[in-house]
Amino acid sequence: MHWSNQRRFKKGKFSVSTKRFLGYDKDREGNLIINEEQAAIVRRIFNDYLSGLGASRIAKGLEADEIENISGNVKWAESSIRDILKNEKYCGDARLQKTITTALYT
């Protein structure tokens, strides 16, 4: 499994699940594409946070405006907001092969 992952990374192929990834979809080739409707929600979350609001107040604001989360519910959990704010993929810092072993048998 590890070897096949390395081969895919060398070929420039990677897999990011978009099933519960707000703001992105995949095209037929598996490339990430921006879902503009959902991306507006993500931008709002980051803008609200940068304006000084905490996760709880952001969640309450989204609920007050009846904005649906990734599950299609209007109820937003504070933890969901924190997860979005901490997710490295939204910041462009995702590293898919975080560790390597250079000397396996030493």
C-alpha cells in the first residue's frame, strides 16, 4: 500500500475526498474544482473569523441566515467551524505524504 501511494505521488496523482469537504467537488478526471456556492460559505467563515468572531458566533450567524452545512442541515456545530478553520487544505498547505523513512533497516 505504501509503495503504491509513493508511485501515485511520483506521477502527480493524489486523492482528496470531497464527500464532506465544503467548497470543492471533483470533475470527471478527479481534479478538484471549486463549488462557488459552497466556497462562499467557506469565505464567510474565514472573513468572520478574521473580523474577530469566534467559532460559536460564526455558527450562530450561519444558522440565523439559514445557511446549510455540508449535510444539508441549517444547524452548525461549533466544532465544524473550528475544523474548517484548522483544515490545511483550505489554506493551501496540504501535504499528502507527510513522512518518509529514509533508512528502513538501520
